[in-house]
Amino acid sequence: MTPDPGTAERGSSADWPGAANTLGGEPSAYLRQHAGNPVHWRPFGDEAFAFAAARDVPVFLSIGYAACHWCHVMARESFEDRDTADFLNANFVPVKVDREERPDVDAVYMAATQAISGEGGWPMSVFLLPDGRAFHAGTYYPPRPMPGRPSFRQVLEAVREAWLERRSAVEQNADTLARGIAAAQASAAVRLDAPAPDLDPELLSESVRTLARAEDDAGGFGAAPKFPPSAVLEFLIRHAAVASGTAEAARALAGRTLAAMARSALFDQLDGGFARYSVTRDWSVPHFEKMLYDNAQLLRVYVHWIRLGGTAAYPAGEAAAVAGSTADWMLAALGLAGGPDGEGPAALASSLDADTVVDGVHAEGASYLWTAGELAALLGPADGAAVARLMHVRAAGTVSADGSPLHPGRALSGAEDQLWQRVRPVLRGARAARPQPARDEKVVAGWNGLAVAALAEAGAVLERPELLDAAGRIAGYLERVHWTPGRRAEPGRLVRVSHGGTAGGIGGLLEDYAFCAEGLFALYAATGRTRWYTLAEGIVAAAGTRFAAGGTLRDAAGESPQVLNAQGGRAGMDPFDNATPSGAAAYAGALLTSSALSGSAEHRALAGNILSLLPPLAVRAPRVAGWLLATAQAALAGPLEAAVVGPDTPQRAALHRTLLSSPSPGLAIALQDPAGESGAARVPLLRGREAAPGGAPQAFLCRGMVCRLPARSTGELREQLASMAE
């Protein structure tokens, strides 16, 4: 018999079999953080929704992630409070979701939250019908009312009252919202069975002008909170590499933003790596979680800035130091042991927490903050005072009462840099002795794919072979743990998440397939190992079967019926960048590379279909369409196909390095496998390409099936690359 929810009081949900917090056995670090709450949390799935239907109560859905500061705050204030937990348990079925493991769940309920409340963020708090449709939502709720924001208990009581007294209105709201989400997705649908319109280069130039008008005088775009615009920067750098009337404007705009971030508190001046965002417009107060996806994207952007040659205001040499320390931080701080050769990380963890637990209390950024007194005690009065002045450490702290992060906010002079390089090892050692933020050790396939691309290109451009080796180990982990090859007519399958070397949970999303393929193509270009090319092509093909069937493109394969219900029964696709590039835009980029290396006209046409999303977004909203713009720039500049063949000699290595250092956005590189494999048998671009008479290496540069004479010297090859960029 279903109990009357109107009489539910403290603890009454315990009358139901299985009423308990069931997160203790979950692999997600975020879910396990809540395993000790008195709230009877359940993971997202059919069982939780069936339980809500049997009890005839709403689902309370809470979405967050392990490194989220405000998720910790709401947990401490509300989810660890016994009275709040008892009311929640009695009147709802509470469900916890790790947004990093289930971005499909996060995306649809974020759309609902933004439609209902006008804001979005984490923790996300959503109230659902037992079929998964949302009817009320918000983000963080405090334990007591604040101006413009009710308390969490007030919200719970209001939702319970509406559920009991106005059920038909609640269900009507849920239906209207689901139909609205479905309509929004329909308007952004990509038709894959119609000819794609030609791209207009002027559209990209106008996007640069729009971005320039939105530039903030502190570097970057918009007011606080301020996030690193990684995808937009990639577009600006690619645009600057191709002759146009806005190329120099794009270069200057990218350089100012890159310099501002690198010299700010967003960038960890001691250990390298970037924080998630800044709570101030001038990048001076970071929100301290460090995410793999941010750092992989930014590492690649800074490497591409180096290839472009920098500017006088932000030289390539300064960017090289930022890129190198970011790569080192990624491998040291996020690297997970277990590589097959016993050397270096097997894969990269997801994030470091924003908080550090000090004496049992979560303190935001505690590992990273300094006082003038601490600097003087470590460095001596003179050096301590000089460093405090240089790195903006004052008597009043910017994060805690007296604690501040280190940052110069400008380029250092020669003498200042000498001082900084002298004291930096001492400060690093002192900070390493402090309590450290927790690490979320789940491995996300797509984010590791982003890291493979970044490390491969960093290794090539910075001439650091150990970074290439690390990229290869991570790619090997993805192949070994996350990828199941196809058999007969069945495509391969990529699993999104692994824990402890074992993959589990949902299949990869479109972004996972696209980011992994992109990374593997970059690794093939840098190494010539045909193993990576073959794996990339398999992933691209599997993505087409999984996400592009039926004439439209979608982000997820619809593994949860509740998610489909919440979006009106329609599996949708979001063309906008979020913390990571749009999956559709990234897939278009992988298709372009595939078409250049394989000659596939089908892949080139499919990329064009996806890029047809761009015209209405390019000028109206370029800040959230950066990767579409970057991919469109690559499509207009190429594909530029380069094949390097001949024996593995210093001459061939020089030709290869010339191509790897080219900033051309449309360049795809095929290298005869140095391990002796028959690359020509696997990589169509190498077929029919042979060494020069006498066996000398040479490079073939082609565009649109029209090739230049083979180049045998780096000078010839540079001239050909320059002429094709005009």
C-alpha cells in the first residue's frame, strides 16, 4: 500500500524496503563523497525512478562534480543536516548524479534549469516527475533565506505542497517544459542528407570583429565570473594563420587574452596549470579547482600560439614556458600509475578539488594561498618583501582574510624574473608540504583524448619527446581499457569512464568519440605510427553509426528513457561549446582530418553538413561557437594534405618538423611509419608516394587533389606552405 505523502513525517520513508543511502559502492568519487549523508541518495537509473513511482513522490535530482566548491558547501549545510535529510527522504526520492560521468543527464536538466530559473550552475537542484520530466529547478540553495534566494527547506516545502495540492499544474508545467526543450533541439538539428552550403570566409572575419567588440580591457571576454575562452582562442589563432583583412586583429586579440591569463592568478605560477575560472574580471582571484579538460585545451592553445610565432607583446618564448609547465603539471598531478612499461602515467585523472581539507574543514584554495609573513619566514625579510610586492600579496588577503594567490599580473623584467626563478623552488617545496586538494581519479575518455592531442603537439613543437611518449601511453590506455573493436557488421564501442583500469557505465558520447579521434590523429601526425591512424578511423566510423543514423546528428545514444522524456522524446544535439568544445563541432574536425588522410568524400560532406550550423551563430554568438568557427577555418584553409616518405633519416625528420611547426589550420600530416610498418597499406594519403630517385626523403603537399612538386628540402617545403596560406 502506498503511504499518504501528505502525512509523511520524519523517517517515514524508512518503511519502504531498500530506503537507504546506496552510494557507498559507486565508483564515482563525487557520489562517494555523499555516501555518508543522512539523505537516502540513489544513483540515477530506472530503479530510482520506479521507486518514486511506487511511492508517488517526486524525484529530487542533485547534480555536481567532485571538485565543485559550492557542491561541498550545500552538502555541509543541507545534505549533512539530519532534519533536512529526514524531510527530503520522507517526501522525495533523492538522486545524485556526477555530471562528468553523465553529461547527457546534466545537459538536458541544465537546459530545464536555465529555462525555469534563468540561471545555471552546480550544484544543480531539479525536481522531476517519476518519468523524468522536470517541473522545478534551481542551483545552490542556502540553509536560511537570503535576499532573492529562498532556503532549501522553503523550496522543499513549496514543491511538496504543489505536488499534493496542484498536481495537474505540476504535470502541465513538466509537459510544457519538455516540449520546449524538444523544440529548441529541433531548431538546432543538423540534416545529414542534404547538400551543405558553401562556407563564406567573410563570416569568419565578421566573427573576429564581433569578438573584438566584446573584448574586456583586462583580457578575455565579459564580466566575472570569467572562464578561459579556449575554443575561441583556437579559432582566433587559426584565423590569424591565414591571410585576411582580420588576421592581425585576431592575432592581437588572442595574444592579449593569452598573456593576461598566463600572468594572472588563474595560472598557477609555482606548479603550472590553470584553475577553472576567475571570480574577478581581472583574473586575480581564481576558483581553484583544476580540471583536465581546461588544461588539455589550454596547453594546445598555447602550443599553437608558439607555432604562430607570438607577438611582441606576448612572445612565443614566454608562452613556451607556460605550455611546458602546464604539460608537466598535468602529468605530475593528474597522472595515474599503471603504464604497461612501468614508466609514466597510464592515463590522466579528471580534476583536483577546489577545496583543501585542513583540520577536517573544507577551505577553498588553502593549498595555494600565501601571506606576507609566510613569504618573509621562508625567503628572508628582503626577498620575502620583494616577492610579496611582485606577486600581489598584501596585508589584506584576496581569498581568505589574509591569504592571496601568487601572480604578477604583467610581464616580469629581467631582474624580477631572476628573483622569481631563484625563490620558486623554495616556495614549491613549502607548498608541497601543505595539505593537498583531493583528486578525482576517474578517467574520462574524451578528456584524455584532448590530452593526447595536446601532449603530442606539445612534444613535437617544444621538442620534448617525453611528452610524445606520455601521449602514446594515454592513447594505449584508451585503446586497451575504453575501446572495444567492432566485429563483422557491428561498429566498435567506446566507454566514457573508467575507474582503476576498468571501464564501466554508459557508452561514450559524441564528444568522447570526437575528442579521442582528434587526439589519435594528432598523435599519428607527430609519430607516424599507423596504429593510431587505424584506431582513429575506427572511432570516427563508429561515431557515424552511433550518432549520425537516421539523417540527424545527436550528442548521446539515448541510454536513459528518463532523459528522453525530459526532452520530449527527442535525442538532441547542442551546437554550443561549454567547458569543452561542442561534440558536433569536434566531430566535424575529426571528419575533416579523416577526409584528408583517407580521401573520403563522404566524411568531407558530413563535416560540411555540421558546419551548416555556423551562419546563424557566427556573428550572433561567436563566444559559444568557437570550435565551430575553428573547424570552419580549417575547412576553408584545407584540407591541406602532406605526405612525408622515405627512409628515417635526419633529412626526413627535418621535413617532418617543418610540417609540425606550421600553423596552417587545415594541415593533415601522414608520415611513413618509422617502425617499418607498411603505412601506405593503411593510410591512403601515402599510397603512390615514394622516396626520390636514390632513396632521398621527400614531402608531397596537396590541396583538393592538386599536388605541388615534391619538396626535398625544408626551404622548398616552407615556401609551398607559405604560398598555400595566401
